[in-house]
Amino acid sequence: MSTVLGLLSLSVLLVAQAPPLPSDKVLMFRTMVGVSGPFVGNTNPIRGVPGGGLPWVIADARGELDAGGDLKVRVTGLVLAATGTNPLANFRALVSCRTIDGMGNPAIVNVSTDNFPANTLGDATIDATVNLPSPCFAPIIFVTTPGGSWLAITGR
């Protein structure tokens, strides 16, 4: 009986110390930066995504991406640096992943959402599902124009 109790106590202890199950979160972020400097326009694209044609600033951003491709992005104050307003009726989000192509070579895959409404203050909530490649290494999240030029990017 004491052996059974000892094994039971040990199993409870091992379960209590077991590492947590892996999360299906691929990326969580609380910062983005607006396009500026040498990244404005087509000259210096990031992962093939050109910058917007003018500098943009952003007050706040947060979001997350999970392994199933569920993407949530909330931006506040994403506006033109010169005017402090957003002239676009819609934004999109774009996820850029480093992956491995069918030949075993490194590749970049960019997947975009549909349009989501944005107001003149530059506030928008994007809630979409994208088809992520597998694997998806080093994901970057962009907020883009409907035409695909980036206005804000994860990072600082």
C-alpha cells in the first residue's frame, strides 16, 4: 500500500512539474512603427513589400497570430506624418514568413488579408484568417494599403 501511495504521490508531483503545453501562438506584438526614411516608396522593400509613398506614424498597435493563421491586429492613430490624418478608407494586414520551398530552399511567402475599414483618425481592427506556409519562420506583420504598400510594421 505504501508503494502505491508513493507512486501516486510521485506521479502527482511529476504532473505538477510538467512543462506547459506549447501554445499555438506564432507571434504576439505590442509595437509597430510607421514607414519612414529610406523605406518610403519602392526603393527599399522589406521582404518584397514596398513602403507607402509618404511617411506614416502610428500611436499604438497590438496583435497576435496563431498557427492556424488567425490574425488579429488593432491599430490606433496610423496616419500620415505630415497631416496627422488617414486618407484611406481601408487597411489590410500582411504576414510575411520565411519558409522552405518544395525544393528544400529558403523562401519568403507573403499572405494578405482582405480590406478592413479604417477611420480618418487611423484606427482599425483587423480580424482575419490567412493561409500560413509551414513552416513559418520569423514572421513579420505589416499593415498595408489596399494596394499592398506597407504603412506600419512590427518592431520599433
